[in-house]
Amino acid sequence: MGTLDGKVAIITGGGSGIGFAIAERFAREGAQVVLAGRRPQRLEEAAAKIGRGARGVPTDVGDEAQVKRLMDSVPQVDLLVTCAGGAVFGPVEDVPTEAWSDMFKSRLFGQLSAVRYAVPKMAPGSSIVLCSGVAGRSALTQYAGGAALCGGINAMGASLAVELAPKGIRVNVLSPGLTRDTAIDWGIPPEKLGAFMDGLVDRIPLRRSGTVHDMADAAFFLSTNAYATGQVLDIDGGWTAV
Ligand SMILES: NC(=O)c1ccc[n+]([C@@H]2O[C@H](COP(=O)([O-])OP(=O)(O)OC[C@H]3O[C@@H](n4cnc5c(N)ncnc54)[C@H](OP(=O)(O)O)[C@@H]3O)[C@@H](O)[C@H]2O)c1
């Protein structure tokens, strides 16, 4: 018997990295997981690796009609985790505003529309875990739009938690710190990536990056603790404590 037996879990961004680790963990606990991402082959491979009836639904979360179709593909949603999205880095005078805007479209509005179409399918006791990032609480240079986005997700989580509490739906935010072994494209030239990463690790009290399993543990906790709602959980090696 698993803790999540009989539960349907939708994991956006579940084809790789943090989302994949969460999907794998939920499936091991008995959930029927549905992975959403843009690349069908990535989803197929991820679902095959997870097994246990996992399946992928190709979805661009920046397209509301596709998000609706994703939610229409399941009879109910017990657990929603929204990890889809990427990052854009660069000096504020160089990054085109449109690049930040595209990031908001998938990573902020993508999470909002996932919630919008999942809520009608959620019974009391269901859980939503949004995904922000360390930049929402701690200044990260060359990431102005990302900082705004992460702070926005943290605020959105609190607002949704209060709004959805009368329906018995809990909403929390997982805020990852630097997490290794994911497919994320930092948008940094390869020759500069090492120094960039070293600079980030220098800011972390534990002096190392986290793993996708650290993030999956946190998502599992937020999804199953029946009294946790309206929280932002920083899993960042102490970065935001400094
Ligand atoms: N890694 C870190 O250090 C870190 C730190 C803080 C926050 N985060 C955030 O955590 C989340 C997961 O990141 P990760 O590191 O695990 O990276 P990842 O391995 O690249 O995972 C992101 C997933 O999102 C999917 N995706 C991207 N845009 C999408 C869209 N428009 N529609 C649907 N799916 C989309 C990608 O698949 P497709 O390309 O196939 O769509 C990919 O599978 C991201 O939001 C990231 O910004 C990461």
C-alpha cells in the first residue's frame, strides 16, 4: 500500500529534472502520474522509465487551450505540481523584454492556468504545489525578470491558498535553490557556465547544490501534510537564510 494509492497526479515539466524526480517519487507511492511537457519523445521516455501506468500528455503550458486539454484528459486531479519552465539570465540592458515576457507566459501564467483548469477537478483534500525559486527571496543579479517571476509565484501561492481553503484544497510553493542534474538551459555560454555556477555555490552555506531528490522529498511533504497550506518551502542549502 502506498501513501498515494488511487490518486491522480499531474506534473508539468515532469519529463526531466525536478518534475521527473517528483513524478517518480509520487508513482512509487502509488499515484497514477501524468507528465506534461512540450517534447513528446522526452515524455514517452520519462513515462517508460517511471512505469506504473505513467503517461505523458504533450502540452505547452504557455498555451491555455493546451492546458485545458491536459486537464480534460483526466477524470480527477488529486495532486498538481507545476514545474514546467526555464530560465533566462543576462544583464538587464541586454535581455530583450520579450524574453522575460515569454518566461512569464510559460512559468507564471502556465502555473496559473494549470490551477485554473485543475481546480474544478479537485475534491476536498487535494493539493497544489507551485514552483518558484531562490531568486524570489534573495537578490540574484542578471535575473531581474526571474526574480520578479519567483516572487510573484510565492505571492500567488499565498493568495490561492486562502482562496481555495474553503474548498479543502491546499496550495504551497516549492522554492528550489541551485539544483544539479536537470535539463535546465541557463542561457549562459558554455565557456562561462563553470564560473557562473561556482559564483552561485559560493553563496550557499552548505557549499553545494541540491539534488532533484531533495526537491522531490519537499514536494512529497507539501503534497501529503494535511495542515500545510500557504507556505513557501525553501530547499536551498541555507541560501535564503543568509
Ligand atoms: N535547476 C535549478 O537550479 C532551479 C532552481 C530554481 C528554480 N528552478 C525551476 O524549477 C523548474 C524545473 O526546472 P529543472 O531544473 O528541473 O529544469 P528542466 O529539467 O529543464 O525541467 C523543466 C521542464 O519543463 C518543461 N517545459 C519547459 N517549458 C515548458 C512549456 N512551455 N510547457 C510545458 N513544459 C515546459 C521542459 O520540457 P520541454 O522542453 O520538453 O517542454 C522540462 O522537462 C523550472 O521552473 C526552473 O526554472 C530550477
